[in-house]
Amino acid sequence: MRLLRPSDLTFSFVLAGLVGLVAAVLLGRFGLSPWWAFVGGLFLVGLGARRSLRRWRAVRRTFPEPWRDWVRVHVPLYRRLDASARRRFERDTQIVLADQRFEALEGIEITDELRLSVAAGAALMLHGRPDWDLPRGHTILFYPGTFDDDYDLDEVATYDGMVHPQGPVVLSVPAVKAGWARADGYNVVLHELAHLFDFEATGADGIPSLMDSSSIKAWQTLVREEMRKVKLGRSVLRRYASTNPAELFAVSVEQFFERPVRLQRHHPDLFDALVALFNLDPRPPEGEEDEPMAEDRPSLMARRWSASDDA
């Protein structure tokens, strides 16, 4: 991610110029100095540069060692990066932390671990695309547990996360922690962030918004074929991926970053398409231990999703 985005400054200068011109005309009619319009224009430029200044201040700070330990343990790709790439990963994490607004329902403490769980997930997805940025305008809202369609907490609810084009990213705290506890292909943070990259004006359609237009038709054909495999039980993707193209993409992203070797082995075309989209190959070097599991027993998320699929 860039500290300074040209689009931000361009918009600020254009807005400042238009407002300044109108202000100068109005001030002139009242016999006031047009220099006040210039001052107002500078103020607008300063407002537009706030985001870049906030990012610059964030990356100047030393990346705390406890944060580095957390990332090292929970993000396998980070461990394989060289020193320069690791620093860029840490910088991107700091930028997300500076940009994002984190909120929680009453009773939940927003810890560094929770914030890192989201920021590191974004840094992971953006690592191969330094010119990309996390879509703006979405507050991260932490829930104490699963919830239903009305965002009410319920023991039998099935949602670990949800996001809407103009709304917050809602995440269940237990699911966030479980998602990073092991590389089992169930990661609610990666799932919901994937949806952010899928939104258009009318919602998610399964076509990543930053995908090259020349690749869209081939991607849609691939998605239809992968959904068919899921419905027939011939896929390593969980059945939820057959719900619609948007969920196929989000579930695939979870598998791509958490179990890339497995995904490439069973779905090489889908894997290659995601490598091209994210511009990185998350597989470990040949011969290195692949995606170790903490326990043989499936995670709570995996067991719950499997039960939901069988219902």
C-alpha cells in the first residue's frame, strides 16, 4: 500500500481549485480580499492529505515485537519473506491499523490481537499488489459470537461474519480467533475481506473489482465450473461455496491463503487464477512442512460448518 495516493491529492486539488474560484468571485463582490479563498483552498488540500499524513506517522513507529511475534506465528507467508518484504508487510499492517476504525459491542475489549487479526489479513491479501488498497468506508465491528440475519446474537445462528457495500464488516470474536489458530481453510477475516474486493454498486457478484476486464469472462466460466464441482461433492471447497459466485470467491480465498498446496493439487485452474489475481504464490517451498495442523480434530468453525452443510 502506498503512503501517498495520487488520487487523493488530485481530488483535493481539484476540489480546492473549484471552491477557491467560487469563493474568490463571491469575496470580490463583497469587496473582500480574494486571498481568503487561497487560504480556504489550502485548508481543503490539508484535509485531503490527512490520510497520507496519518499513514506516514503510523509507519514511522517501530513495529512492536509482540505484534511481530503474533504475525510470525499466525501468518506462514510472513515467515518465508526476506527482511525487506517483511518490513513491507509490517508497514502495510500499520497502515491498515491507522486507516481502519474498530468498534465492538458492549463488553468486548478491542485488543491488539483482534486488531492485528484484521490488519494482518489485509496485508496478506495485498502483499503481492502494492498498488492496491483496502476499500474505504467500512468500520470493523466485533461481535461476541455468532449472529443471525438481523444481527441478533443467537446460539443457533450461523453467521461468523457479514459485510454490506455501505455498512460495517461484522466479525464474531471467537471466529476471528479460531480462524488464525490453524491453517484449516476456515478464516472469517479473509472471507469477509474478500467480499470487500468483490463489491460493486449493487453488491457482491463474484467478480473481484480489481480484476482486469479482459479476464472477467474466463473467470466467470471458471467459477461456474467450480460451483458445479462443489454441488456434486467433487471439490475441496466447503458446500457453502456453491451458494453463489461471491461465496465461491470468498471461500476460495480462504483456501488459497491457508491451504494453497491442497487447493493447487485439486483445483489447479482456480489456484492459477488466484495467483494471477493476487500476484503471489503462497505455497511453501517444496520439501518444507506444509500447512501444519495444531490438532487432528477439526476446529470449531469446521465442525459447525460441516453440521450446517449436512442439515
